[in-house]
Amino acid sequence: MEYFFTRKSEKEFLKLSHNIQKKIIEKVEFYLSLPNPLNYAKRLSGLDDPTFRFRVDDYRVVFDLEKDNRITILRVGHRKDIYKGF
């Protein structure tokens, strides 16, 4: 399974410190290497599309699951700020 960032999520990701960026990439790649990564994700309620999130320490990675088994990372940020604007 592979992943890619939207333009907005890439900007949010690049604003984070390098330590946090590294930790997020390692954790996302770890989850995606597992047989069923959605077991480690939580579905966000109140949204039309099936939108999920991974937890990485105090940070959240919000993503959509595409039909071709790829994920589109929609948002990356601290848990206190990530859900604003949904």
C-alpha cells in the first residue's frame, strides 16, 4: 500500500520539526506494511467520505482510503489543531 500527500498536507508536514517528520513517516510506513492497517486507524465521524486518522504521539495524520488501496493524506498536525476546518 502506498501513500501520497495533498498540497495542503505537504505544507503542514513541512512546517513540523525534522524529528516529528521522521517519526510520522516511520509510523505511517509501519502501519501500511501491516496486513490490515485500518485496524490501527480510527474512522472520523460526521464526514461523508470514509476518512480515517492515524495517531503518532501528539500528532494526527488524517487520510482517505482510495479504491486502488492507496491513501491520500489530507491533514497532518498537532492533535489540538488538526480537526479545525473539517
